[in-house]
Amino acid sequence: MELLKIVEAYTQGMTAVQGALEGLKTAKDKLPEGKDKEAVVKKIEEVEHAILHAKAEMGATLGYVLCQCTWPAQVMVPVASSGESSRDLLKCPNCGKQLSRPHKTEAGTGGRKFDPYDVY
């Protein structure tokens, strides 16, 4: 399977999981207070964390630059800027930090291997 198809399948799967998670959050609010609700809230938080970790790991695997402002790391996205081409500047969607894009590398070979415990 070619890389583009793998990324598309991953993206579709993550979108479906996030949609289901939003439905669970809505349903959670209708539960009465108690141990069952606490267990559901904890499980939702675990799933949200797993989704963020998966996004960071996929981004690192594909050679994207990661911002270390949170753990798991945030994938920096290209933005347009005056005087720069539309994809030469990267911005963290969480903290707003901006960087010039490093030289292009092939997916999976850029920078260093993803380490979920490396917070800086």
C-alpha cells in the first residue's frame, strides 16, 4: 500500500474516532454523578490522550516538525506570511510559536526518531 493511501486511511480513522469521542462526551454529560460517570470521564480522557499521542507520532514519522509546548508534542502546520512562500513558515496550533521550515526531508527520515518521553 502506498504511503498516501496509508495516510488517508489513518486520517479517516482518526476523524471517525474523534467524532465518536464527541458523541461520548455529550452522552457523559447526561449521566448522573457517581462512580460510573467518573469512570467514563477517565476513559474519555485516556482516549483523548491516545489520539494526541498518535497524531504526534504520525507527524514525526512523516517528517513533520514537532513543537514541544505540550506532551504529547504538537505537529507544527505551514502558514502563509508576508515575504515568505506559503509553506516556508511553520506555526504551532497550540502555543503559536513560529519557525522557518527546515530543509525538506523524506518522510520517516527527518530529524530524530519520535520519543514520547522527550518533552524538551
